[in-house]
Amino acid sequence: VQLVESGGGLVQPGQSLTLSCAASGVTLSNYDMSWYRRTSGKEREWVATIERSGGGRVYADSVKGRFTISRDNDKNMVYLQMRKLKPEDTDVYYCNADRRWPWGQGTLVTVSS
């Protein structure tokens, strides 16, 4: 299984970004998928999860109301739409299924004025 995250970048507070997660070697529609984030030296923090069908979604309190997780099972992709970004959202973001697969390289999101 290989996970590839993309879409990160440098944005100003209040702006938006959409992250993408592509997978190879696995059919994502068989799994609930999650986004995580981690700054250097810390444990990865869970951000959001979407059920395999796309019906159920849960979010960490820190991002609830600002982030939206979605998926396209036909394309084998998972997304994280991030709005109203804050400096404290600065992190490397990763996707995975309950941490079961090797981590991808992640995608860096930097929120700074």
C-alpha cells in the first residue's frame, strides 16, 4: 500500500486549502479513512474520519465546522477541505485507515501572515 498526500502550501489565516490523498495497492472503498496531522517531535493527531460509504463523518473538536472530509471511491481518493485556516493548523497532514498502513510523506500546510 502506498499513500500519497498532496495539496498543501502556504496560506494566510482565514484562507482555504483542499488536500488530496491518493492510494495504490488498496481499494479505499473497503475502509473508513482518516486524516491526521503532526508537527515535528509530536504524535500524529487525528483530525477527521469518513466511513467507507461516505455517509458518516466525524471531526476533532479543533477543526469541527471548518474542515470537511470527503471521498471519491471511484477515483480511490480521499480529500480534506480546510476553511478558515488558523496558524495552529500548521502541520504536516497525512491520510490513513486507522493507522494500519505505512505512512505517506504527508503534505505540509503552513498558515501564516
